[in-house]
Amino acid sequence: MAATNNKLVTEFGVFDVPEQQVETLSQDEKQFVKAKIKKLLKQQNAVLVAHYYVDAEIQMLADETGGVVSDSLDMARFGNEHPASTLIVAGVRFMGETAKILNPEKRILMPDINAECSLDLLCPADAFAKFRAEHPDRTAVVYANTSAEVKALSDWVVTSSIALEVAEYLKSRGEKILWAPDKHLGGYIKETTGADMLLWDGACIVHESFQSEALEALSKQYPDAVIIAHPESPRAVLELAQVVGSTSQLLDAVIKLPAEQFIVATDRGIFHKMREMAPGKLLLEAPTGGKGATCQSCAHCPWMSLNSLQKVLTCLEQGSGEIVVDEAIRKDALTPLQSMMDFGKSRNKSVAGDA
Ligand code: 13P
Ligand code: SF4
């Protein structure tokens, strides 16, 4: 994979990477658009399900209107349990597809249907099917950051917040794992659990750009700062981190740890929630491979940046950005996804039971 400005060059083709989008509405315009969105959410029995990486205004609106801002697992849980008949999924496409797979009766709209994920693009279904066919003795575990088609070819779907536990469980059953697509998360799970895993060669263009040497230098400047990292980051970065976890787990660390300073190796969109939940703590961006025009992501997912207030309004007004998943694929993808949801529930129950 080579990530040059605006292009992702892979063995599976060359993909466009969008320019970072910046909100251009004035304060008055924002208030106007927000008021309209609130009205339409009520009228259409709709709820906003947002990821931590999207624009802070969308996160605030989700909170204000009874929606959710969370990691990808909790987005799936929330959308599944909420009685709304329409879910507005502000994130990237795999999040919208996950919502549709779990809730075929609900209408799933996305502010921008072109919000991709490099991990998804780097794992086309036909190539994954071949990989799977070459290793019939292995249990196929895929990251949630994949298409519905790839999920349909798998035995388990996991998100970063539950991946370690599922791998431990499969290992305890003597199962060998075929993992796709994120090599960094896969490597981290393999090393942490000791599970027998064969890894696909994919990566997130945002997290892959974090630089361990520059991180070490920054850490020397701020010796009291706790380094926290998402497991999509390269191994050398994870080795420097005191906390490795999903976006929710990183947020939790900032809130609960007594430290006052943190170096954060994940998308800077999450700084909004971190500042809100842990006011006064110093949050530093982990260094990336470039600056300004020389870096492709600059620690912010270009596809997540496609979500804007105006587009939330447009999808509600026009019913645009609807997620459609072929029914046969949806049914096949539901089984591995449901396994994760059920596993999460049983684990939560046993944790509550232990208390
Ligand atoms: P989380 O499930 O940790 O929110 O991760 C989703 C993602 O795409 C991170 O880049
Ligand atoms: Fe995908 Fe990376 Fe963007 Fe997350 S940050 S959605 S893994 S490209």
C-alpha cells in the first residue's frame, strides 16, 4: 500500500482519498441547520449514531438529541437496541452496513455514502474468499472495518474493543485464526494472546502514519504524559504506549487515570469528547509522518471528515445516502456479527455476576 496525496495505491487498484473537509457554515447557519435537523429527527422517528472521529458539531447534536457518540461496537449496540425506525449513521460505510445487517427493518441513512475506510478498500471480497479457501482449517475472524460481503464470508466479526477476548476464547477452544484486514491490530492480538493467527496485509492510513521516533522524542519532552494508542497503530508505536485500546477504551483511560497529560495516537476527532469528559487535562497529538500538505491524514480520517451538519440535514430531507445490503449477503453477514454481539452480552453478564 502506498498512500500519496489523494490516492491510495494498492494491489487491488487505485482509490481516491478525499480532501479533508472543513465546516464552512457560520454560527448562525449552524444554529439554523441544527434546528432543522432536530425537527426532522423527531418527525421521522430517527436517531443520530455518531463515531468519535466525526465533526464535533455532529457529536454534540447526537448527544443533545438522545443519540450516541461511541466506538464502533457501541454504535452497533445502540442502533440495535434503540426503538427509532431510522438511524442516521455519522461515520464510515462499514458502520452503516453493520447497522443494516443487524436491523434490516430500519432505514439506515448516511450523511455521505462515499465515506470509505482504507481497511475495507484493502480487503476486496473476492481476494478474501481466495485467502479463506486456501486455509480451510482456520476460523475466519474479520475486523468490523470490512464490507458486508467480507463479513458474509467469515465466522466472526470483531471490533477493537472485543478482539482480544474473542481471540482468547477461540484459542482456548484450540481454534487457529485467519485474520483480516488490519495487520497492526492482528499482530497486536497475536502477540498479546499468543493465538495462532495468519494475517492479511491491510492497514489504516490514519494510524499507520504515527511515527515511533518522533513519539519517543515528544515523550521525552513530556515525561509525565501517558501514551495511549489505538491498536491500528504500528507495532513500534504500540510498544511505546502504556494504554492500547479501542476509541472508547482510550477515552476511558483519559477520564479515569490520575495523569494530567496524555499523548494520543488516534484520530484527533476524539479530542472533542476527551476534552468534554476530562476538562483541564493536557492532550497532545502523537506525531505523524508529515505536516500540512505533506501528510495524507494528519491524524484525521479523510473519510470521517466527509460527515458534516449540512449533509446530516440533506440525508434527512431527501432520504439520501441510504444503505442497502443484498438480503442473501446480509443473512450470511449477520451470523458472525451476531456471534460478536452475543459474546459481548455474555461477557458483560459474567462481569456483572462477578461483581
Ligand atoms: P473503534 O471501534 O475503536 O471506534 O475503531 C473504529 C475505527 O475505525 C478506528 O480507526
Ligand atoms: Fe478506517 Fe482508519 Fe478511517 Fe478508522 S481512521 S475509518 S480505520 S481509515
